[in-house]
Amino acid sequence: MALYWCTEALPLAVTAMLPIVLFPFLGILPSSKVCPQYFLDTNFLFLSGLLMAAAIEEWNLHRRIALKVLMLVGVQPARLILGMMITTAFLSMWLSNTASTAMMLPIANAILKSLYGESFCRENTIKSGDNIPVTLQENGLHSVPTELQLLTDVEHKELPEKVEIPTDNHSDMEKEREYQNRIWKAFLISIPYSASIGGTATLTGTAPNLILLGQLRSIFPGCDVINFGSWFIFAFPLMILFLILSWLWISISHGAFSLRCKSEKKPEIRSDAEAKAKEVIREDYRKLGPVIFAEKAVFVFFCLFAILLFTRDPKFIPGWASVFKPGFTSDAVTGITISIILFFFPSEKPLISWCFDLKAPNTESRPLLSWKKAQESVPWNIILLLGGGFAMAKGCETSGLSTWIGSRLQPLEGLPPALAVLLITILIASFTEFASNTATIIVFLPVLSELAIRLKVNPLYLMIPGTVGCSYAFMLPVSTPPNSIAFSTGHLLVKDMAKTGVLMNLMGVLLLSLAMNTWASSLFQLGTFPDWVNVHSENITVLATTKYNMTTGV
């Protein structure tokens, strides 16, 4: 399964269903124990996040939030990049990273066209040799074409007429063109990068976070440290720090602002362009019209969704779950409760007088979210992929494979834990550049849990940085779907992403190591070897002894 996931010889979701066939036939687990792994409460938590995202998209609330933020930050390039990154990261906390990127790129495209003009866009796309016939649309994106298609399209594309530029203005014009080209690349790079960073801040933001939660409950049933609230307290400050440093690096490396103390006079053409960009943002916001009842309702339920998840069991204070029987409520219960309400809550403001008017027409009211929209929006293949990961983890534990792998990690037992965290994060961040982050974390988590036991450290000390590190894929277009979408616009080269992404990866690894050895250590009690690990070790010992007795007949 690991080989198939990394090479994508079969679709990822199809590979995820292999345990249903193989585990019973090979005598590892009966079907009655394999199949329930595909719909654990973790899957329902993920499903509730997807349904909330579908309601937000249905009423264009995400677009209104994005344009409002851009109106507030200003139109100078550095500020616009910051606004784009903040908005994309925030949306990516709740929507999928791919959806956030696909939604923000057309907005960035419209702003950049107003800043630098349509002719500049066409000319630079052709110059870069990547004139890709891909139209970024709000409702979907086409696949990235092959290199042969690119060459054919560029060969048959008529080049725009060149405008004669006076000799005395040629030098200044070239400098301005170079500046505009760098700013354009900064915009396109910042959006997928901030989507990947933002997805790490919440459990529902990206699939690897939920895989960690599911595998913890499978391998260590007594571990109840990770939930929506505790993860947010750990990951949100890390996201903010990384986002600020990323903005500084992208802005400085692409010339959006200078570190020089001496202020330079802004060219008049640049000032006019910024004024046009400001008007474009305002015009797009005006086109959305006034805020309607459905948008307000979805926003209220979105806030309620986040607040209830955060306060269910925040650990540092008693949560609302303490009112009910211990262990009966989970984040999945909260998420599905809000999701169900979306399917019957009216999208138009109900009139109280209607209830008392016997002659009022009994017309059907459109809900905030229809099942048809849910079917179209929810990527059901990802839910199968999550289930396949949980099933494989259960198989590794039951068969004793995890213990066998752990016994082969003896050379690593002498490493200091802090160095182990750093090396693991570097390894996984490198591996995920070439493989799906979901497949990467499914393969590595069982190994990390056993390595932690061998090192006599809290398993979370290795499993959390491994999980977050697999989202830090910034160097290649194939690393993540957001990177591919940005690359498919035709203005970025592989070397552009690689040059910027190298330092991004390094910053991510160092910040993650800092977080694990500071506030995460006190939040998750990483300095202690928890009791729930001892229970796991005892169960494995009993399992191994039973298997040995069955084999030898003793």
C-alpha cells in the first residue's frame, strides 16, 4: 500500500480499500474489524468540516471575506501579498487547501491585471515559455497540460504586437517590467504556500492532522490529549509565526519592499496602477451586493462550529462536554450537529406573521445547504483514504509489524530527542515533496510511534512534528495540489518555486522544532512518559506472546 500510494499506480482511494480484501484473506484481521476503521468518528469530524465549507462556498461568504480583507490592508504590493496570505491561510483552516487556492488565484489575477495591464500578463506568460491553456475559474480548474501541449500551444500562438518604446524611456521601462514580473511571481507563490501553512492550524484543516488523531486512538486508545481545542492552541501560534516570516521572505526576495532605510520616490505609473487595483477590489465587492440573510446565518453557524469545537474539552479549563457522560461526546458529535442544522435552516428570513396566517402559501424554503451541493462538494475519496490509513495502522498493530519495525530502530536509540525531532521533520518534509502528504503520514506514523517508545519519550513528541512537517511542501509543483494550481497559471517556473521553497522548508523545520520544545512541551506534557503508552506496550507483549504460543503449540 505504501508503494502504491507513493507511485499512484492505482488511484489513492482504490489503494485505500485493499485492507478490506487482503487482511481477511491473509488472516490478519476479520472483515468485521477492518470495515469499521473506514468510518471512525474522526472521519465524521472531517466530513462535518467539509459540509461547513460547502455552505460557505454556496453563499460566497469566502469571497466576501477575502475582498474585505484586501480592502483593509491596502494596495501596495507588500500589503496586498500580506492580505492574500492572511486570507488564504484563514480560509484554509476551514476549507481544503486546494479550494482556498483555487478561490484566491482568480482574485489575485484580477488585481494584478489592474495593476500591470492585460498586455503585460499575455507578454510575460509567453516569455516564460509556459503559456498554459488553463482558465482559472471560481467553479473549478482543469488539469495541468503536458509539456508537449505547452510547446504546441506556444508554437501556434500569435504573439501580440510589440509597441515601440522611446530609447530614453527604454531603461526605466525595462526596470519597471522586471519589478512587475517579480511582484506577479510573489503573488502566485504566496497563495499556495499560505494555504499549506494555514491548513495546519486546525484538525479539520488538512487530512494528515486527522490521520494523526485517528491513529493515536487506534494505537494508543488511552490517549485523549489531542482534540480540536488543544491542537488549535499548539498549531495556531506556529502558523502565525510561519506566516509572518514567509511574508517577509517572499516580499523581500521578490522586491515587494526594500530593507533600505532610504525612501525611494514611487514612479507615477506605479501609483496610478495601485489606484486602479484599489478600485477593482471595491468594484468586485460591490458586485457581491448587500449581505443577505443566508450569509449572516452561515457566518453565525461557522462561528458556533468553531466555538463549540474549541470549548468541548480545552484541557486547561472544564469544557461543556463535562456536563455529559465521560467519553460519550467527541468533536465529531459537535461537527455533525451543526452540519445537520445547515440542511434544514432556511436561507431566507422567516416571517413570524406566516405562522399565524392560515391563508399564507405553503412554499418550500431553500435550506442553507442542499444534499446535492454536499454531494458535489465533498471529496468522498479523501474519506476513503483516511479510512485506509486507519485500517493499515490497525493491521500494523495487530500483526506485530509495528513492534518488528521498532526492534530494527535500535541504532537511533542513542539520539537526543531534540535531534530526533529535527531529523524526522527534515526527512518527512523532504519525502513529501515527491509524494502525497496523506500517503506520507500514513506510512510514517506507525514507525514514529515505535521509535518514540524505543527512545523512551512521549510518542506525541515525534508524531506531531512528523504530521505538521508533511504539510511543509514548498519546493516543487507536484508536491501539493495548491502548488500545481499556481504553477498551472503559466507564469511560474520550477526554479522560481524551488528557490523560494528551500528557505521556506528550512524555516518550517526550525519553527516546528522550536514549538515542540517550548509551548507544545508544556501543553501536551511531552517531558513525561505517559501511562497510556505503558498500556499499549503491555497489550503488544500479550499479543506477541499469544501469537508465539499459537505458532509453537506451547
